[in-house]
Amino acid sequence: LALIQKIEGAEVYTIICDNRETASAVVRTLSLMGVSLKLEHLAVADYIISERVGVERKSGQDFNDSVKDGRLFNELFELKNNFVRPILIIEGDPFTNSNINQNALYGAITSIILNLGITIYKTSDPSDSAMFIYQLAKKEQSDSKMEVKLRFEKKPIEISSLLEYIVAGIPGINALRAKNLLKKLHSLQEIFNADIGDLMDVENVGKKIAQEIYKLSRFKYQKNS
């Protein structure tokens, strides 16, 4: 109950929220907590905390779906381009009732962290997400005195270049090896699902690098790791 009550005596923090989030319990909870919400149709991010902090929120199911249809990396690439401190909230467990291969999920998560440099924070439910977003606003607007930003530079994304960028973030993979892997295996899902033998069939990918890719794609993600 404390999570959905106005925090008495606290400063009023301003958060810009994408108007497509208005039906979510996160927005309702933030409003009950006394946050000043500015609803806008945002091209980038779901919540803007300050000039440097933008937050994308995905339910576990939406995370799965956006990995599968390719939306996720487009959205996160824009998030990274527009904010110094981009954050992805995964609300709920993306591995429960997943409709895609588990290794592809691990691969997506590790790529987001290692290649895009985006912080992932896992929450249990909308109230948990709202409290985390509130604390971000408190830290930025009260302690750091950062202003809220509503200006973006949305650049066209060449998907093949984005895929090369993601794969090249794997330890031991340079731009040439990234291109070779994608030419041979065609997609991130195929790369992360490949066995060591298939990876070694790729030009300039030896046993050591193949083992590294195989191990990384099966690494168990842990909250706050």
C-alpha cells in the first residue's frame, strides 16, 4: 500500500511519459505518489527522467515479442543515441512461457549490456517499476538538479549495420568476423543458437572464439550483474 500513496513532504518531481503508457498501472501509481506527469507522444523512451536519463519499459512478454520481431534493438539504439544514461526496465520474468529460444533471450540481454551499454533493471510488477522510476527522478532532479529533456535526434537505422555492431561487441569479434558470422548464419538468433562446430565453420572464427560465443550465448543473466 505504501507504494501507491503520495509521499508526504517530498518534492514534486516531473516525469515525461509516453501517452501510450497511460493505461499502465505504472502511470497510475506514479500519479498517486504525487509525481507531475507530462504526457507526450514520445519518439524515444517510455519515461524521460532528465536530460540524461531515458527509460524504456518492457513487460516480460513484450520483451520476448520485441526480440522476436526485431523492434527491441531499434528502440534501444535510439535510446542510446539520445540519452547518456539509457535504462531498460524488464518487468516480470521474460523466461516464463517464452515463445522464443532461451539462448536467443540470453544473447539479446548480453548484447544490450555489453554492446549497447544500456543498464537493465528487473522489476517484479508495475508498482515496483513505478518506485524505481520515482527514485530515479528523485536522484536526478533533487540531488543532481538535472532538467527534463524533450528533444530528440531520431536517425535512420540501417539494420545490417546495427547487427554488425551488436555481434562485434562479443569478446574476440572484430568487424570482419562480425560480418562473416552474419553472412554465414544470417541472424542473431542463429548465431546464438549455433553449436561450436557450426561457429568454427565461419571464416576467421577459430575454436577459442567459437567457445566464447557459445558460452556467452548460454550465460545465465542475473539481476544487477
